[in-house]
Amino acid sequence: MRYDSWFVPLATAFGLGRRRAGVRIGEGVVTVRLGWAFRARIPLNTIRSAGPDSGGVTGWGVHGFGGHWLVNGSAKGLVRLELDPPVRAYAVQVPVRLRELRLSLDQPDVFLAALRKN
């Protein structure tokens, strides 16, 4: 997960810091976590498209509605995953439907290359 330097102290104070966040690929799934605020296990076979995301962001943290979610600590390094069928995720411990996920990553190109390998 990528963080803007100004956001690190704030995220850490609210339990969303680097130690409690991450995106990992393994065992046929992408696992996403941002502290207590968001978690998802996305089967690789549900990812219909994945690529860089040049869209802007209006907030930092976890934001979403109607299956479209942004999980970020930065406005840079964004990637977009489009899922079909939708996957269950949890935002603030509440189950939500995940059709599209936008993430801020330290190494978006490495992440996308790893997805293509799997």
C-alpha cells in the first residue's frame, strides 16, 4: 500500500498504518487489508481486468458505494481491478459487494506484472 508522507501519522493513529495494511498475491487470491477499515480476499479468476488508474481521488482511506471501492493512502500509484462475479469484502466490518477496487500501491507495475503471471 502506498502512503503520502502527510497521511502516515494520521493513518497510524487510526489503526490504518503500514503495519496493518497490505496487498498480497498468493494461493490463488489477492488479499487486501487496510487495518480494521477494509479487508478482501479476491480470487484471481474473478479479476476481469487490471491496469493503471489515472482517475483522481477525493479522499484517503476507504471509500465506496454500489460495488465501487477506493482503498488508498495516496493519490499516486493507483491501479484498478474490475471483478466479475462480484466478491464479498468488508468495509468497517460490514459486508459489501466489490465489483471494482482502486488501490494505491508502492509498486503498481510490479503488482500488475505479478497478476499477469498468475
